[in-house]
Amino acid sequence: MKIKDIGEFGLIERIHTKAGRSSYPVVIGIGDDASVLDVGPRNQVVTTTDMLVEGVHFLRESTDPFDLGFKSHAVNLSDIAAMGASPAQSFLSFGLPAEMDVETIDTFMDGFLMAGEGVPLSGGDTVASPDKWVISVTVIGLAPSGRVLRRDAAAPGESIWLCGPVGDSAAGLSILLDQTSTVNDQDARFLIQRHNRPLPQVRMGRILLEAGISSCAIDVSDGLLQDLGHICKRSQLGAELDLERIPLSGPIKELAAANVVDPYTWALKGGEDYSLLFTVKPDNEKKLLTVLEREEIEAVPIGRTVPGKGIVVLKNGSPIETGPDGGFDHFRKRP
Amino acid sequence: MKIKDIGEFGLIERIHTKAGRSSYPVVIGIGDDASVLDVGPRNQVVTTTDMLVEGVHFLRESTDPFDLGFKSHAVNLSDIAAMGASPAQSFLSFGLPAEMDVETIDTFMDGFLMAGEGVPLSGGDTVASPDKWVISVTVIGLAPSGRVLRRDAAAPGESIWLCGPVGDSAAGLSILLDQTSTVNDQDARFLIQRHNRPLPQVRMGRILLEAGISSCAIDVSDGLLQDLGHICKRSQLGAELDLERIPLSGPIKELAAANVVDPYTWALKGGEDYSLLFTVKPDNEKKLLTVLEREEIEAVPIGRTVPGKGIVVLKNGSPIETGPDGGFDHFRKRP
């Protein structure tokens, strides 16, 4: 049996089954945005790691090393944000062709460190790679003992909120891939920037945890439908989304209109926005609104959790067909 | 300027310079076997990460996936051991060609988990890789607050100890590469096993820390001379090694005699033994001997730290020439 036969999630499931249980103080292992380790009375250690491979995640010729450095750090910081933790230190491992310019690495590092906003690079590894550039990033965060935002902690009857835009990154990518004609340079730059330099919602995540507003969050990396699907599966519930409440940026609307495509396809199925999706119990909604106003953070309600399973998307109150729910699997070919 | 012009250590230095300082509670960043993060009154978090690339660290055709899994975990556990910490959780990221057999990964996982002796696999990443298999492992350990075994904590006048054999791994590798003719199958298997399944000295590291016997250790991954050199440089001192006290296994002596080579070349310059090298103040030597006997661990004194810098190897009390001090740099070609 080949890896492509079982796909990324099949492979993870298979490894997960082997990983077993132990007496070590691991509160959350495989299966959430990050792992959680109990280390004593004050803090928990929240850890996430991601790998990027040249030719799969990026093309060396067409990628700005600064953006690559920025994004490779940002996506890990986003996982820490999705747990409600504060990033404390980062690790960076490189597999590098010996012929690469040192200046390329310098520029990569500048982007990497800018995304971290002061999170110290505390270690890593540098090894030779025959031809492809490989990047592996690990970020460790801290959260107060006993509390993190978990994928499996939603209950029916909660409202679903989104902090940060969705769809922009996929729209930016379609411009980069010349699949979409642009209307004006400014909009194009905006959308490409959303794709190249996603902003992890670290402050929102921490506030949700510290103010006790939410106990369930995920970052939108695979796509809104797929990531909400992860929450539904792990929390054993269903969800309804109100299509017209999903926030769209001005540039994505312009781009969609000019290309006669539905911007909600990008918004529902496009990945890599790294917005924060979270659920809120009715009792906490007032507190959330107060905090959003005080902290000047924008987040909007886009639906609600319901008993049962599956996600229903409502357009003006009526269910619409969304097709196979998209997202990105590293090994299966998309239909 | 190309990466090969400045070499691995030049590149690390360059990245280190950029990494900067911060207000985060990172006790040790880049430059030791692992990083140390202060997380509260009870524990410190000790983190290390390593990357392995097919074609550089291993050849897929000639590598047993079980051994590869074992070793990729063991080398990281060894870094945790070198800090005196206890491993708490591991992370494993894969870059995998989609054509690979799932059974290969299963076997890899069996080896990986066996090396960990119960340390839970708590996360990671699985991504596609165009052709080369890439493995990135991160291990997080815990150590009591305020204490770890540091490379920069040795002082002149301490004895230098070695726990675990040196040279066996390099000898095993030379057999695998057909550079050395073997005497008998049993010895060959022994040495190859030392290369393929190194045993991290986790128990020794923890005991050294907990019993307050040592404050300085490193694992022998680059080679005895080079790793002792790291301690000397970071602790700003020199060292003398007594060649005849460096322990050699029976099989390495047999192999060297049959091939008319000096086994001490392997012992001094061969890497990947993952033995533990540590220093002990005169006042603590008696305590160490008591602990070694009680715990049935073998460790031997092989020299001493001295003021100044550089390493002198003494054979029957007289300095000998050891040439460029060897070890492995991922980007520079060996002379």
C-alpha cells in the first residue's frame, strides 16, 4: 500500500494509533492545533511544528525568501494562537543545498524574525540537502495551567465566530498562478500579501483564553469548511453557517466580480488564511463584544453549533450545496 | 557567497547573530545541546531538534527503516540526556514521496517508538516531498528549575569522564561502507549495531544532574575531540586527554588490528556514538563513584580540564599529534 492510497489524514491516523498512551503528563497529543504538556503549577507548554518542502509548498525561483521566512514562522505562531497560548520560543531547522546563497538565508531570517515580533529563535538544525530546500519550524508557547482552546471543547448552541478574513489567501494564490485576471495592482498586491504574509491571531487567541470567553478554537489553515469540520468531528456536533455573514474583503469582491466567479468558493474552501475560528457560549457573548471593542479587534459571528453532525451552509436561511468540502490533503490528488 | 563557503558552523553563527536577545524567559538559546525555557517554579523545558535528509544522512535502499526510526529518535534523546533532563514528549515531521510504502513508515515508527522507551509521540507534520525522504524530530524534556548540564559550565581542574563507548559507530560505518574488512560476523554486527541503534545515556544524564555530581556535559555526536572542543570553547579552558584511558570495545580493537589501523582514530574523531562526556569537580568524584556502583553504570575518567585553550592528547604522558580535529560539518568538504 502506498502513502497516496491512504492520504495525509489516513497516514496521521495510522501513526496516531501507534503512538499509544503513557504516564507522561501530555494533556493533548496528536489531533489538535498543538500539543499540550503539563509542567507544573503555573504553566502548560504548548508545542506545534510544521515542515515546508521546496517544490511542494513553494517554488524557489518565484518565492521571495523574506515572505517564505515570514510565512513559515507565522503558520506555526497561528497554531499557538489557536490554543490561546503565548509564543515563547521558536526553533528552525534547514535542509539546504550547499550551492545556495547565504544572502538568501539572511533574507529568509529577516522575514522569519519579523513574523515572530520578538519571539526568540532558540535552536534548530542546519543540514545539507541534495537539491531541495526543506524548512522545519517548531514553536513553543505557554498557557496558564489547565486551560487551552481545544478543538473538542465546543457544545451545541454556541455561536461560531471568525477573527480575520477568509478567502483572500486563496484569491491571492490564484493571481500568483495566473488563474485569475486582476482588476488593479493595489487589490492584487493586497491579496498576494494576504497569501504571502498571513497574520497569526496571537492576541485574539490569548484574550479568548485569558478572559474565559471561549474554550474551542482552530486556525483556518485548510479552509473554513474543512477546519470547522475538524471542530465538529472532534466535538461531536454539527454546524450551520450563514453565508452572507462570512466577511469578505473589498479586493476579493472586486476580483470575483471581474472574473465572474463566486468569492464564497475562496472563502469556504480556500486555505492558508490563518484566521481564528472559535465558538462562544450564549452567556459569554456580551463579554466578547465588550472585549472586541476595548481591544479594537474585529471578529464576527458567522453561524452556530447544532446537535448532530455535518455542516450546513445557509444562504438567506436556505441550505445550499457546497460540494465536497475541500481543503488540502498532501498526498491525495484533488478530484 | 555560498553556504559551502562558510560551512555549517559559519551558517549557525550567522543565524545566531540575527536571533538577538529578548525579554522571553529563554535561559539557554542557540549553542548548547538543547534550549532551556523557564516555565515556572518547578520545571524547566529543555528542547532539541534534528533533521535527517535522504541521500545525506541515509540511503533509502541500504537503510533498515526500523534502525532509521530508532536512530532519528535516539540522537534527539541523547541531546536531552546531555542537558541532564528527562524526555517528556516527542514530535516527528515527515517529508514523504507519495510512492513510498506505508509499511516502511510503520516499521520506521516501531523503531522510533522503541528508542523512546515510552516517551509519547505528541505531534508533528506529514507533508509530500518530491523525491527525498526528510525527517525532522523534536524532543522536549523537563529538568528541575535552575539546573541543567551546560557546555559552558566547566572550570579548570575538573576530571573529564566518558559514559559509553567511542569509536564503535565510526568503525561500524566503515564496515557498512566496505572501507574495512571484518574479522568475524559477530564483531561486525556489534559495531554496525552501535552505528545504527545508538543508546542515549538518558539515565546517566539525569543522575548527574539530580545528584549534583556535574554541571557540564555534552553528547559525543561530532566526535570526541570536536565535542570536547565545544566544551573547551564555551567554558573558555583547555583539556588534556590520556589516550590509553579512552575505553575501546573488544570488537573495535580486533577490527583495527586486522586492518592495521589505529583504533584511536575512530575513538577520537569518529562521530555518532552518543556517549556522554562530562566534567566533575574533585570534591564530587567520590560521590560519582558511589553512584556509578549503585546504579551499575560504567563511566571512566579520561582526562582533565586545564587553564588556557586547546586539547592536548597524551600517550603515556607525552603529547601526540592528532591533526585537524575532525568531526562532521554538513557543508564543507573534508580535506
